[in-house]
Amino acid sequence: MPLLETRALNKRFGGLHVTNNVDLVLETGEVHCLIGPNGAGKSTLFRLILGEHLPSSGSILFGGEDITAFKSFQRIRRGMSVKFQVPGIFKALSVRQNLEIAMQHHYEPATLAEEIDRLLAFLNLSGDARRLAGNLSHGQKQWLEIGMAISLKPRLLLLDEPTAGMSPEETHATGEMIKRLNADGMTVLAVEHDMAFVRQVADKVTVLHLGKVFAQGSIDDIVADEEVAAIYLGQTTAHATAHQQPGGLHA
Ligand SMILES: Nc1ncnc2c1ncn2[C@@H]1O[C@H](COP(=O)(O)OP(=O)(O)OP(=O)(O)O)[C@@H](O)[C@H]1O
């Protein structure tokens, strides 16, 4: 059974049709990347899945349950978790304290410290536990945020451009983290521009364009698809040209 399914999902903002009949199927245990030119509707689709926007029509199923009308906290309670692009960490608190806040109500006091130690090691932050979160490097802040997002062991992890602003080394390390989480059973949906990262982690790629599913397949299928290349080069519509992507499709 798919873990997540959107069926004929639509979202309009006034006259703007931002999500257009999107059918997205996320199988349990896969890493699925969502790509597409700027303005394609990736963030909006994320917010619909998370319940931050309600769709104009269509439905969303999570673990076979219709969650279309559920509030975000109800979705989170059922096992969704998200890491947005802008870090939501507490900069004036230590790295460990940040994780304590995320985890304290969900673990027995006796096991909390041990769980945090394990998570710090996973995040490559064991040596930084006492540092103020605000003093971490950009990449480390993103990792701490990933740590907070995975601290409650979600079934579905949603990542919005997890490697934005990272060096190639940090990007690669982030990809390895995601692969390890996936190997332990976590299903992941990531919006991502970095094609090297997509190649590193994705089992499946969905390309959104002008709010619609434009193409779907393995990374090799997508990179070989000339129509997909064309939307990245801005050759199919004025919209794509206006929002031309830095970097492009090929990693
Ligand atoms: N709350 C909103 N009200 C009105 N229009 C919106 C709203 N949110 C998004 N849009 C519009 O919807 C379109 C898609 O935006 P969205 O942010 O989902 O695209 P994206 O693919 O995530 O782009 P990017 O890669 O730049 O983040 C854009 O034209 C945007 O201006």
C-alpha cells in the first residue's frame, strides 16, 4: 500500500491554478524527489500534504486514511514530519537543548539522554552538543533541523530543499544521512534542486511544471527526457523562461 497518495489534487489562489490535478503516489520505503523550475508549485504541494493549505479539490491519503481535512498536528501525530528551508532552531540554546525540546515529552527521562547521544552521533554533531545552535555552520544548522524533524521517528519525512546553501561535501553527507534513515525504514519526500543529490538519494523523481506532474521516473529517465530538459532551459513557456533555474538539470 502506498504511504502517501494525492488524488486529483487542486489548489487555486484566486485565478492562479498552482496545483493542477496532481496524482502523486509515494510507496512505503522509497526516497522520492520532487523537482521542477521555480514557481512550478513544489512548495505549495508540500504545504498541501502537510495541511498548511487546504486543497480546492481532490484528496490526500496517508497510510490509507483520508487526511484531506486534517489539521497539521493531526498529520504529524500520524507520523509525518517536515524540515522547512528556513531553520526553526533555537539559536540561543545549545545543540543538545534543541534536541531536548523536540524530544522531552516523548521519551522517558531515563532514556532521553541516550537517545539524544545517538541522534547527535548520527548528525555528526557529537562534538558540538554544548555549542549554541546559532554558532553552528550553515550545514550543521540544517543537520540539527533534520535531527529535530526525525527525533520522533516519523514514517514520512518531508524535506524542503535540504541542501540549499550547502557545500558539495555537506550535500553529500546529507545524502548519506537520508540513505541511512531510509535503510532504517523511513519514507522520504524531498523538494530539491541539486541534481547530484537527487542522483545520490532518489528511487523515484517527479517533475512538476506549471502545477502539473510533467514527468515521473528514475533519475536516468528524467535526465534523458528532452521535454524535461526543455522546461529547465525555459524553452517551452514564457513562465519557465522568467523563472530560469540556476544550475540546470544535469549534475
Ligand atoms: N499563498 C499564496 N498566494 C498566492 N499565490 C501563491 C501562494 N503561494 C504560492 N503562490 C504562487 O504559486 C506559484 C507556485 O509557487 P510555489 O512556491 O509552490 O512554487 P515552487 O515550485 O515551490 O517554487 P520555488 O522553487 O521558487 O520555491 C507561484 O506563482 C507563487 O507565486
